[in-house]
Amino acid sequence: MRIAVISDTHDRYPADLPARLAAADEIWHLGDVCEPEVLVEFEMLGKPLHVVLGNNEAHNLWPLELTLERAGWRFFLTHIPPRRAPRARTSSCTATRTCRATRSMPPACAG
């Protein structure tokens, strides 16, 4: 399974980002989308899209945190990392951490 992890789009992203995400099986956005309309192109890819709130959203359309399980691994999705990673077979995915060989970086840095 290929999971694309992005964050901090802040109402914009590189024009080629949707094409670069097309090969993913799922897309996880770890907050600071800002306006929900920014997600339309990602939704049009037809992949599951999971989103958590960041610290720049002016609404509560998404949860603050999500826990997902994939292939026996639990992933804790959040924008602001906890002081401690959740326990046992859990990878903590935040905007600045790596999750099982999936690089996570703000789109502006994805170059």
C-alpha cells in the first residue's frame, strides 16, 4: 500500500502535486489545509482522503486526531505531535516525522 502524507498546504500547493499523488492508494493530510475547497483536486483522484485539523483552520470540519490501522500497523495522525508516541506497533505520523518509509513534508518543500 502506498500512502501519500502531506500537510500545511495553507490554501495552496504546487500545481503538479495532484499528479504526484495519483499513484498513492490513500492520501493523508495532516492539517493546515485552511479552506476545504483546496482538497477538491485531491478528492477528484478518487482515493481515500483522511484529513485532520491543523492550527490554522477556522472551522471544525475534520477531527483533531485520527487513528488508522493498515496491515496490522496503527497510525496516529495529528498536526501537532504528542509529547510521547502512542504505544506498541503504532507509528506516529505528524507533519515532521517519518512513517514506515513514507516521507512527510509540507508540499512547498516537496520539490
